[in-house]
Amino acid sequence: MAQTWSPLFSVIFFLSFVATYFSSAQIPNGGARRSMFFPLYFASPKSSRHRQAIEGSYWRRHLKSDLHHLPNARMRLFDDLLSNGYYTTRLYIGTPPQEFALIVDTGSTVTYVPCSNCEHCGKHQDPRFQPDESSTYRPVKCNMDCNCDNDGVNCVYERRYAEMSSSSGVLGEDIISFGNESELVPQRAVFGCENSETGDLYSQRADGIMGLGRGQLSIVDQLIDKKVINDSFSLCYGGMHVGGGAMVLGAIPPPPEMVFSHSDPYRSPYYNIELKEIHVAGEPLKLSPRTFDTKHGTVLDSGTTYAYLPEEAFVAFRDAIIKKSDLKQIHGPDPNYNDVCFSGAGRDVSQLSKTFPEVEMVFGNGQKLSLTPENYLFQHTKVHGAYCLGVFQNGDSTTLLGGIIVRNTLVTYDRENDKIGFLKTNCSELWKTLHIPGAPAPEAFIPTPKSVPAPAPVVSDDNNTAAGMPPTVAPSGLPQKVLPGELQVELITFDISFSVNYSNMKPNFTELAEFIAHELEINASQVQFLNFFPKGNHSIIRWAIFPADSATYMSNSTAMNIISQLMEHHVHLPERFGSYELVEWKVEPQIKRTWWEQHFWTVVVGIIITLILGLSTLGVWFVWKRRQNAPNTYRPIGAKVPEQELQQLTLVSNSEA
């Protein structure tokens, strides 16, 4: 009897425990966060999930921490939506650090890079991760909290995405560094070492993914578990024609102008907001309030390029934009897609608001986020001054908001308080906007040439935290430098690393120089190719920029502006040149010379010309004089000659002889 009732008793006890757990979750506990219960699922080692399904086996809640006592990691963003379809950041893994360009993706929960022994990985921006070259790397051994390989030795991961791409490999643990602008010292973290990738993951230039979603393997969650950052992070994407941006792992003081929406972590592991209405030119779209609240609701996904609305909302939004715009509609750049495009708007992004209507997103709390045209348009790649709608119809009822919606917008994912904040701002001047002390301003600080990598951090195995390191360790070896204020620059030389083989770029050097000059707003004659250095799958090309023809030097501000634009990826080059990175630069100041030093060669050339002219004149005179003094040996026939008196002949007789 006891054995018969034992399982039933266990079930009753479990249900009672669950009921008690949920009841206690509703009781405030001072400063503590609400507890969360999430069901656990059994998963086979071969299992995988759709990107738009729930990733991870559980969610964790954390106690509130003091905002002022924990550092954060300030990181730059690179690339842009139009050329790449994503934004990347630089992450450094291992000892010594190995650099990778990773797509920042709030819809993924795993960070992964191609492994040196990957059997099916594409050619990416940087060399693959070499575990054997990192003294601090170790594989994650098989345990009850992970999926294991066929031999039951190591933990593995597998992710499949909606665009039919996939990534799989083993899990490893190593030192993760966040760059030289980070207050956060390097930390040990688990990441994926890819053995196979397919689809867009195989063909993209970026090395891999930096997962910022909610999940056990998320970089954010791992850092929060270590109690080294607050339960928050922020992204700020650069605007149209600008690209780049900034990312902060950890909390930042929210500006007073920031608007917030509630984000429900119980609904899904994705970052969602309560979108209730969309207004176009002040008029709300005629939609049901439930339109944006079906299935997964309204999801923010930084790894998605554009925005996708349910059919009803998309049709209403498209028609409203067309109605409010008087421009001519044209075909899109790709004939395979029926894009909604307009011509005649001009290239000046700041003037688009005069042609296209303002759009407002209204949240559940009544607060509104204003969207400028750059938040819902992308530039036509074949017609100058033309733009296309960057909002499309979704295949299901979920509203998916990609990176285009939040260009030039600071987005704070305040997970600790279950809300997401938005602030329209210039992301290239984010640190000034937030008044963060010690944070570099892109206009004033420029990276110096690469130096020797920083020494490996000392790591304590007891708590997996880094120790004995100053907070300013720069794994990339790129300290910051300010040029002297009154410097007059005579020459700028710089090396750019392109993610394209030299053989593919060689025939286009002249065209590339013209593109660089156009983007830097200088004359094409000022940009000159100097040399190239092939490096694996990359090409490092050395360029020089000279002062304009009518000038002997460039001002300090002009030189700083040129270097800043290159560093911040403000120079937009055609996609066939691949992505680029400023590797090294050198500024040669104008040297104060004496009059003789400045005019030495002019004087030398003048003397040489004078000598040549003098000798030539002397030679011509000498020849003329010689001809004048020469006797006339021959006379023409019939010419008169002066009569001469005959000389008397003296005859000598034979006898006298």
C-alpha cells in the first residue's frame, strides 16, 4: 500500500510546493527581486530550437545591487545596417587575447566564435580561435546542466535561427576581455567554440555572435551571476550614413528625458515591450489594441536588421506613409522584392523629416517614442536621393523591431526593474550625453598604433573572478591619445585592414582612394596609395593624406577629424571592399624650416637652369663667331674678282743652271 501511494504522495507534495512558491513570489521582500518559477524541460543532446522560440531552460532573478559600486564595460560598436545588416563589437578571448568581431544580438543567448578545428566554417573577419594558444582555456566537461557530445566528455551547444542558419560546437571557458574603454576587468566566461556553421552565419564577415539575451549562457547573465555588473545593459546604434555606436554592459544613470516601457520577463526570454499604438503624422493607425500583443508580443531584437509588423499593422503603416509623402514611388533595389521606395528626397538625412512624416510609438503607460525617418527608412542602393521602407510584413502575429527602429537611440535594458528605456540621441556623442566621468569622447580621443598585447590577467579559480589587474587593462593594446592643440600637420599615414584579399582589391586602388576622399570630404589628389601587406584573409593597405594643393599643412582639428572618421567607421565604402578597421596611424607635424631650407631645391633648380641657358648661349655665340671668321674657299662661277698684277718671271738659262 505504501509503495502504491508513494508516487501519488510525491505528486501532491510537489504541487503543494509549487503553489506555495508562487504564493510567496507575490509577497514583497524589501529590496529583493521577485522570485520566479520556470518549468524545466528535458532536452536530448541533438535538440535545437527556432530562434523565435524560448531559448534556455530557466530564468534567474537577482538581488538588487548598488548602482554606484559596480563597474561597467563601455564598448564601441562598428559597422552599420545598410552595408552589413548588423552592428558588431570587439571581444577578446584567451591569454594572450585573441580579437573577434561579434554581432551584438539580444535575441541570442550564446556567444560563439569559430574554432581552429571547425569542419564547416566560412571565411570571416579575423582568424579562428586557437584554444591551444590560450594558456587559460579549458573545455566545459559534461555535466547534468548541459547537453553532452556523443562520447559524453564535453558540453556542446546548437542553435538554429529563423533565417535557416545554424551554429554548433563545444562549450569552453576562458578569459573574456572587453576593450580598453571598459572599467570592468577581464572575467572568466563560458562561450561556444564552433565546429560547424551554415547559412548567413557561414557567409557573413563578422566572426560570430555575442549573445545578450536572457539565458544561462548569456554573457550578461554570466557577469550578473558573478556580481561584477548590475542587471542592466545599454545599446546605442549610430544613425544613417554614420554607423558605429556604443554599448554598455552594466547600469548607467538614466537621463531624465528617457521614456520607458514595461518588459515582461515571464512572457518569453526575449526583450519585449508594451506597444499599444503607432501614430503617423499625429494620427493613430486604426488598429485593435491587441494587434501588437499577440504571440510573443512586441520584441526588440538587435540582431535583426529591419522591423516586421503583423499583416494588419503593416498594411496600415505602409498606406499612412504613402499618403503623407508626395514623392514618386519607384522600384526597389532588388527586383525579387516588392519594396516600397520613394525618389527625390535628397541625400541629406537631416532634411528627410521635411519630406517624410514623424512616427510615434505609444507604450502601455502612455509614454511615446518619436521616430524620425531614419528609424523606418533605408537608403536605396541604386538611385541617389531615394529611400525605401524598412518596415515589412511579418510571417506571424509577432511584432519584431530590429536595429533600424533604434538608430541614434539609446536603449537601456533595465532587467532589474523589468523595463526598457529609450532616448533619442547622437550615439557618436553618447558619453557627453550621459555625463559619464572618465568616458572618452570620440571627437577628442583617437587610438594610437597597436602595441604589444597586454599581459595575461591573474585569475582565481575559487570564484572565477579576475584579480590583480588594473581596471584600465587594454587587451587590444590601443591606448588613447590626444594630439597637441596647436599642431600643424604636414602628412597623415595610416594602415587600414580590409576583410578582402589583396588580389581582389589591387585593380580598384584608384577607385578606393576616390571613395575615401569623398567620404572624408577632401580632394582625391590628397589621398595616395603607399603600400600593401597581405595578412591571411585580410589586406592591410597603407595610405597617405597630404594637405590640399594650395596649403602647406593641415590643421590639428582637420587631422583629428580624419582619424576619428576612420576609427569610428564613418567612412562608408562599397560592400565589395568588405569591412575595414583602422590598424595604425601616424601624424607628421609641419617642421619649421629656415628660408634656405624651404627654398633650397628652388635655388638649386634655378642655378642649374641658369647654367644650362648660359652654356647654351655661349655655345651658340661661339659657333656663329667661328663661321664669321672662316675663309671663302669656293666662289660661284662668273663672280668678279679683283685684278692682280702679274709677277715678272725670271728665266734661268741652262747655261747658268
